[in-house]
Amino acid sequence: MSAGTVTDERRARLHRRVRFIVTFTITYNVIEAIVAIWAGSAASSAALIGFGLDSVIEVASAAAVAWQFTRKDPERWEKVTVRAIGIAFFALAGYVTVDAILTLTGVEQVEHSPLGIGIAALSLIVMPGLAWFEFRTGRELGSKSVQADAKQLLLCIYLSGTVLIGLLLNTLFGWMWADSVAALVVAILAVREGIEAWRGDVESPFEVLEDLDDEDEVAKETAR
């Protein structure tokens, strides 16, 4: 169902769903940010601190979408909200890059962080389903801001994976540089997503799944 064919009743339901998603996102990421930044500071982990800051940015991104959907005409504020999300991506990339360089040059030493490993692993469990749910909702609404916020969650999944790998390599093999490399990978991804959001070019991060879903819908219509 395209945005142009969404009924008023369905649109109102989707708006409520967006508000639920961003409320859950904000709550979860506030907790995640506190744990990750505390653990990252204790371990001097650029990747883990970046992970925590990404959670802060996800809160800001979700808050921007929440604000948009409290307006009488959410579509009117679409461009402003998408660009705010783009700026959040750039801010994350800048901080993570500086912190990773400091670690690579030996200014900071990375310690082991079992708590960091745990919070990164938990995020890999929680975020994929939430991102998929939000992107589908935004796609049906035709809302680029909701889709951009879903891509912010997708970045969290990438970030969780790279941080987890970096922390595990450091813990198992003492490869402190792995943490910084993981952080720089995240910074590159953040810049890319920031550019796309700023341009309003929000592509689906779930293209294969969406193609399968579209095929199912066509099959259902044909069967009728």
C-alpha cells in the first residue's frame, strides 16, 4: 500500500505506531547510552563510547520524529526532521573518528570490557526487528523522516557488530587496535548515512526482504 492510497483511519493508526516506536527507542537507548558510555570510559574504548554516543543520537533522532508526529501536519516538517537526523550522523562520525585516532596513536589504552560485550550483543538482538518494523511503517506512510530514523537504528546494528568484534578481539587476543578500526568503520558508515539523510535520499536497507514481501502481496491480490 503506497502513501497515496492510505486511508485516514489507517494513517492515524500508523501515526500512533510511529509514536510507540520512538517512545520505545528513546527509552531503550537512554539505558543503552548510560551503560555503554560508562563501560567505554572505564575501558578507554573509542568504539564503545561511540556506541553509547550513537545511542544518544538515536534518542535525538527519535525525539525529532516524535516531535514531528505531534504536529497537526507531520508531512510539513518532513525535510527539517530528515536534515536534523543527517546532522546527528555527522556529529557521531566526527567524535568517533577523533577518539579512534587518539587510541591508535597510543594516547589512550583500551582495556577489556565484559559489560561492553554484553550491551553490544543485546543490541544485536533488539535492534533488527525494531528497525524493520519502523522502516515498514515509514514506507507505508511515505515518510522519509521515519525511514531515516529506521536507518539510524540500522547503523546501531552495524555499530553493535563492529564494536562486539573489536571488543572480542581485544579480550581474546589483546588486539587493542581492533577497537579503533571498528570505530572508524562506524564513522564511515555514519558519514554515508548522514549524506543520504541530508539529501533526502533515504533508500531501503531491507531491499531483499521488501521484494519478497511485495511478491507475497501481489500473490494475495492475484488469488482474490
